[in-house]
Amino acid sequence: MKVLLTGATGYIGKRLLPVLVDQGYHVICCVRDKKKFHPEESIKEKIEVIEVDLTKKETLGNIPADIDFAYYLVHSMSTSKK
């Protein structure tokens, strides 16, 4: 099964990722910046990483259509809009 994990760089996402991999899921990690995502070496070959900024509609096309379920672990720390 394919799982989309948004918020993979956050507190919960970092802890959930290895659990999902250990359970045999194909995990697609949704991150804003691949350069800031540092998963454990032991799982790097077992995951897929895509760049998506959920505040930018043009990046949503990077999300595969064949996702079985998703964890939405994203929140905004900002209260202002530019």
C-alpha cells in the first residue's frame, strides 16, 4: 500500500516514518525542501520523497494519484499573509 506522509520533517512525522516503513508500507514523504529532509540511512532506499508546498497550488501535481491513504501532519506557524 502507498502512504502519503505530509509533515515528514516534523516531530510526529519523523517518528511515524520508520514505523510505516517497518510495517511494509511504500511511504511517499511530502516535503517543501528535499535539502532539509534527512531520513535515517536505513530507510532512504525504502521511501520516495517529493517536493510539495501545500500553500502553492502549482506544486500539488507532484502528489501521485495512486495513494491508498495519507497522514496530514501539516500546520502553519505563521499568522500573517504576504
